Amino acid sequence: MTKAEAPGGPWLVACLCAAWCRTCDAYTPTFEQLEREFAPRVRFVPVDIEDHEVALGELDVVDFPTLLIAEGDTIHFLGPVLPHAQTARQLIERALKGQLLPVRDAALVGLAGRIGALRVG
């Protein structure tokens, strides 16, 4: 069993952006390309922070694009990334290989599950 198939739950990559953000607009094709590369091992979810405030809870996203990489409810990365495919690709690959430590922050409990439950697209 590979790390990507481990019982921790399905893998999720969410791009947290805003409709008014031009950097996010430019990042959309990159995010879609990454989705094609990593499917079906990873579910990709574009999240407009203003349309899905409830799912984000108290999380305040101030830099765009911000990526969330999670396995089930375990967040392995949450933060802004340079809007380049290689940057996100390396983060995703490292997470799938188990090379990123889980993010431990009580304020983030349940965040991955709430975002994973969104039906967007």
C-alpha cells in the first residue's frame, strides 16, 4: 500500500482564492493542469473564499493563491504559493510521499473535511 492509498482518507488539494483576484485567475489553468496530472489519486477543489466563508470558518486568507493539501482530516500544507505549477507540484508530490509533517493548529480542526464536502466546479 502506498502512502497515497493509506487509510488516512482521500487526498485533497484546495486552491483558496477570490473572484476579484487577478493572480488567481491566472493560476486557474495551472491548477487545472495539476488536477489532470494527479487525478484520480487527488481531488482538486477551487474554493472562492467569499462564496464559501462557512467552510473556511475562522481562517483568514490574505495571500493568493493559497493551497491546502490534506489527507482526510490531516492537513499537510496550508499556505500561499508562488503561482507556478512546479512549486505546487513539488508540494503535492512531497505530501503524497509522506515528506510533509501534519500541520498542528487547533484552529484548523475540521477545515479539510468542510472543504472536502464542498460541491464546487
